[in-house]
Amino acid sequence: MNKRNLYITSLVAVALVSCSPKMLFTSMEEVKALPVKKAAIEEEAFKNWSHMDLAKDTVPGMSIDRAYEKIIKNQVGEKVIVGVIDSGVDIEHQALKNNIWVNQDEIAGNAIDDDNNNYKDDIHGWNFLGDILHENLEFVRLMRNADKATDEYKKAEEKYQSKLAEAQENKSQIDFIVMVDNGIKKHLGKEDYTLEDVKAIESEDFDLLQYKSIMESILSKSSKKEFDEEVEGYQNYVNSQMDYHLNIAFDNRKKLGDNPNDITDIDYGNADVIGPDKEEAKHGTHVSGIIVKSFGKNNHPNASQIEIMAIRAVPDGDEYDKDVALAIRYAADNGAQIINTSFGKEFSPHTQWVLEAIKYAAEKDVLIVNAAGNDAYDIDEIAVYPNDALLGQKEVADNFISVGALNYQYGKELLASFSNYGKENVDVFAPGVKIYAATPNDTYEFLSGTSMAAPSVSGVAALIRSYYPTLSASEVKYILMDSGIAIQSKVAIGGKDSGIEKPFSETCQSGRIVNAYNALLMAKEIAALKDK
């Protein structure tokens, strides 16, 4: 993050001054004049809250609908390829199948590397994980492989003990909730029950009355279906922690047959970008769905101009630095103009490989849009990876933008409670709470995370690169940052109950939230200046 290109800064300044009166930017002056929206957003409209306009709707969306209505209209831009490095992508999904990148230089199924890019039959991308679904967290791998006398081992062990205690507590909590649910089911004699069923329970059994009180509280805030889904999801998460993430005896990498500590050993993986279990491609499918959706409307003539290059490199657990570095290089070598990296970790033994890959992508004029992380950390103080700079050091390139997550409520709760932040190491914020997009097998869900905020920005970046293809990756980065709406108020860090507040300007380098309408106006002006 650090110092920006002075040439770009001067272009941005000129663009801000030269916008015509009829093409005014959305500004905080417009927003201040409006009341904060208190009424709930209607369900169907909520599915697209990230496309709303802060000035018009008082919802902190990215003004995509306004951009289409006022700027894009019926125009058709150039094709843009976005590399999605993730858990796999359901390329057969109805919302994505028409937007999947096809390697025209490769012949499917002939087991020959027709285009000589070192990857056989890579028609839609590459799967660096093969059949692997689950992995350790990085600090667990370090504990297994590092010398116990080293500081590296001690730091990893400290993190392991902390996370193990947390996981054991989580398991106790979810086991208790399941016991409560099973106790109610047994008493009522049915699997599915309602709040009214629970309220009607009469008994002298102390445990049952305790279960009744707990379930009354839960079902007063959510349906039984929502409760069941939450419990199942949390059980899966806790089980993955205990069985895979924190299990030192679990070493899954041997399946691939490569040496993860040798960046030159690249003969591994396969062309199955969905992966061995389509349901496990949920994260990557959702990320891809957000990108396509943020790029534009399905019925717009420009909708087919975005293509997703699927690159599977993120397991359930921590990704390997080698896979990330090679995935970035693969995307850059095969035509991606934008790469979305919605993943991260706190330990990175081969971070230099990733930094070199980021520099390589910069040389190829590729923008990398990265999720800032979901631990409510100040990442100026706590290192997270990937990043374009080691903590406290100068960035290696100018093509990497780190994105924090916004809530849909404008006001002190604007920052998502989970979102990382940092004046130096987060660049900008974008919608990341309850984002509705594609999930495997033609389904759709609301998911939250900076993992959702990054692809929101990738979609806007794709719009800029589609309509103004002469702009470089670095220029697109600073347009996204400098054209956003500056938030001048204080916001809660770590959620409204944390008691911690900061000026929004201190949570990221730009002090702004991404705005597609503004970004396209600025892009137009800068592109025109460059063409003179």
C-alpha cells in the first residue's frame, strides 16, 4: 500500500476538477442531506443491496444500478477475464455457465499440453489441489516440520494452543446446543417443531425446562429451518477444525505427489476446476457469482463480456504459498486482467514466492483484488497473507488492492463486525455482509465476509477495464480508491458491542467506500487525458 504513483495521482486530481456539471460525483454532501435509512429493505431488493446507491437509497452499496442507468446504458465494452483463485467453481451453474473462460488454444480431453503452457487440458483453468478437499492450517504444518528450538516453531505452537482451546470450547457449545435440540425433539416426538410447540411444553423435568427456555430464545429470533442450517454449518466447521485444520497427524499433501517446498516442481494437479465434490466449491462459486453480478445486469448486452477463469488452490484449511504463487502466474500468463484472491492466513513460510508472483502479475498489467480478512484485526499491526508487502515494509508492486467489508447499515455499524482494517494495509471498503449470489447446483445463498467484498470490487474493476481498456492495473486501483465516497464519521470496530470506535478515515488508506458510478466517471476522464 504505501506511496502511490505521482503520475496517477495527478491524473486523478485533474479528473476530479474537470468533471462536467452534468456528471456530478456522488459525495458525502449528498449523503449528509438525507436521513439514515431505518426501515428494513424488502427481501427481493435486499438481494441486490450491494448495487444500491448511498445518496439515493441511504444504503451503502456500490451504485451499480445508477452506473448502468446513467452511464453504461446500452453500451457494450470489451471482454474482460477475471481469474478466481479459490476453492473451485461450479462452472455448470446457470448463473455462470455463459461466463466461463475457455482456453481456445487447448483441445479438451486429449491429455496433451496443446498450448505448451505446462498444463494439460486446461480448458477452463487449473486445479492445483487435485482431489484434496481438506488441509491443516499453516501454523500446524509449521509445527509438524519446523525445528522445535526455532522462534518459528514457538510462534506456531502458541497459535496452535490458542486455536485448539478455542476449537474445543466451540465443540462443547455446539454439542450442548445439539443436545438441547435433541431433547426437545424427543419430548415432542417429532423432528420439526415451531416456537409455539416449544412454548406449549409443560414439565417438571429441570433439564427439559432449561432446554425449553433456550429454544424459546433461539426461535424468537430465527426459524427452525434457519436454526438447523446454522447448527449444521457450525458443526461442519468445528469438525473440520478438529479433524483437519488442527490435527497435526493429518498430512494430506502427499496425495499430490509434489514437493510443496519446491516452487519449480509444477507437474501436479489437474484440469477439474470444480473439484472432487461440487458442494465444496461453494466459496469459489459464490465469489464468481458476485463478480459476474457486480459486472452488470443479466439482460444487459454487456453481460457476456466477463469471463471467469477458475483456478482451484484454496482447500478447507490454509492454502499453500506454492499453489498461490503458481495460481497467480497461471492467471497472468493465460490472459486474466484481474485476479480475485478471497483467502488469507497469518503464517506464510514461502511468502517471497507470492510476492514475486504479485510482481510478475504487475509486469503483465494484472490487477489483484484481495480480501483483507475476517478477524477484526488491525492488519497494520498483525500480518496477514497474501499481501503486497511484508509488515512495515515497502510494497513490491502497485497492482494489489486490499478490500475490507461493509455492513448494509449506514451509520456506526457501517464496518462489518468481522472485517480486518488498517490505515496502511487496507485500501478501501465494499459490501460484504449478506451478499446474495450463486452457490453449487443452481442454488443461491446469502454469505458474508471480506471474501464477498473483494469480488464486489473485482466486478467494478472489470467494468472499468471493459469500458476503458487503455487504463493500467495501477490506474484502475487508484480510481477505485479515489473515486469512492469518503466517510467522515466514526464507526464501530469489531461490532457495535465492542466499545471500540475509530474515524472511518483511519480504517483504510483511502477512507472511502467503492462507488461504481463515480469510478466510471473518473475512468472516463483519465482515459480521455491519456488519449490526448
